[in-house]
Amino acid sequence: MANRSVIEILINHNLKITPQRIAILEVILILENHPDADRITDYLRLSNPNISLSTIYKTLVTFTKKGIIKKVATAKESIRYDVIPERHHHLYCSESDRIEDFYDEDLNNIIDEYLNKKKIPNFTVEDIKLQITGKFTEAKAGKKQLKSKP
Amino acid sequence: MANRSVIEILINHNLKITPQRIAILEVILILENHPDADRITDYLRLSNPNISLSTIYKTLVTFTKKGIIKKVATAKESIRYDVIPERHHHLYCSESDRIEDFYDEDLNNIIDEYLNKKKIPNFTVEDIKLQITGKFTEAKAGKKQLKSKP
DNA sequence: ATTGCTGCAAACTCTTTGCAAGTTC
DNA sequence: GAACTTGCAAAGAGTTTGCAGCAAT
């Protein structure tokens, strides 16, 4: 996972290629454990001592707006960032016995983040599936999918 | 869940009873959605306009140290607090077909927190179960069950 | 050449701390 | 009365912004 073409990513998101952006994105890809701005800065400055803190913050904002990275939750520390994954799991409805795919990258990130940080003793995690039980509140018999409101 | 005796909680944790602590703890119990210090302050000042911000922060620190409340994760906002719950769900092992109870209040908090904040469209959540698939790395044939409980 | 990026400094937000005055047991 | 708690003001950490100069297309 570590080295897809960083430049390609930048190009695909219509961002100008600058040494700072390349360096920052590389570091985020290398530091897989959801680094915060501080960790990114430290690592970055090993190879790139003159980069500015505000450039790093601005770049993180830019990457976030472009959808390259995403803020993820953290209990005690500062806001962290991670490369956006492409994954999904399932949503289960008990009333109608219906199962729907449930895409929620934020939730994935939060759970991953958590389980990366706090390992389960004597257990190697291979996959994680969240089963959310509840009731659909939309029209259920028809084909039509109305946006029903809260 | 809203009004167990706040004073009793304070006494049980060897804290002196002050109007500020009572008010703060009541507000945390009322605001179930993991309020942050800011939200606590706003709500608090409706009834208690003169309470100091630093008192609120100090009190939150005190409550956290005493185990009355706990910091929970948040994606974009500041640190939030919640009353510590007593709940669990299940851990599933696919290799041995073994299922174990999996206690993890932090994880509960994180998922609750998330789903409280971002509702699922047209769906009312009733229960949430996390199924973690993987392999046990402990001795596998034995009867022994390690408790991964705090 | 144009548009966008970097970096400095300063501002802002959230949280923590020192200390004097006040409160609880 | 002793010990703890409150609240002010000020400091700290993390993040954001304005702007002038610079770099990428």
C-alpha cells in the first residue's frame, strides 16, 4: 500500500506538483497509522527540514477538500489524517430481513483507527463487519424510494 | 438514564459537593450525545451563568481522573465527554467457529458517538453489533478462555 | 504570463495552569 | 481550621489566515 504514484494522485486531483506536496503525501502514505500534523511534520523534516508548518496545514486542508485524505477520530490527541480507503461492509435490517450494503468510510476509518491503536489480545484481525439492526423508515412495499424526512 | 443521584455519584468518588460539580454532572447526564466542553458550558450557563470556564475544564479533568466520565473520540470537533456506560457486544472467530463476548467500552463509545452524529438516512438504529473476523493466536485446543476485560 | 503555492507572522480556538479568595467537611 | 475548590488572568498547544514573493503550468 505504501507507494502508488504520489504524483499521479496529485495530477488526478488537479493539484500542482510541488516538492512539498509530494513530500507530504509520501509521508502520509508511509505513516499508515493515521498521523497527525505533528507527526507528519517531524517525519517530513528529516528529509525536508525547511518546509513550513503552515504549508503543511494548508496542504492537509487542500488534500482533505480534494478527497485525497480524510480527518479521522481520535480520543485524546489532535486531529489525525489518513489516506481514504475504498472499502465497504454491510447494513442489516431485521424487520424486513433485508440486507443492504452500507458504505461509510468515516465509520471504517474510525474503527480501523481504533483497532490499530488498541490491539485485541491473542487475536489477529482479518476483517471487520458492522451489523446495524433497526427499521427502515422509508416506504417499504413500493419500488419508489422517497426521501422521507426525519 | 437522565437522573441518578448526582450527589451520590460525587460522594461515591470522594469528591466534595459543590454547586458547580452538581450542575456540571447533571448537564453531562442530560446531554447524552457526548457533549464537548463548549456544549456543556452553553447549556450550563442557561441556569448557571456565572460558572467559570476554567472550573468546567478542571471539573472535567477531575471527573475523568475519578472515572466518572471518559473522553471519547471525535472526528472534527474538540474532545468530548460522556458518562461511562456498561455495555458489551460480540467478537466472532471464523477459524475455530468460536464466538466470544467482546467487551470494549471505548469502541462502543466511538461507534455510538459516530452514529449519533451522522444518522443513517431512512433508518432507525436499534442495536449495533460488531463482528470481528480473525484468528486466535493463543493456544487453541484448550478450554481456557482468556478474559479480555478491563 | 497567469494562476496557484509557499512561508512568515500574527490571529484564533481550545485547553491548561498559577494563584488568591472562597467553600466544604 | 484544614484541605480542597473556584475563578480570574495568563500561558500553552494546535490550527487557521493574510499577504508578499515565488514556482508550476
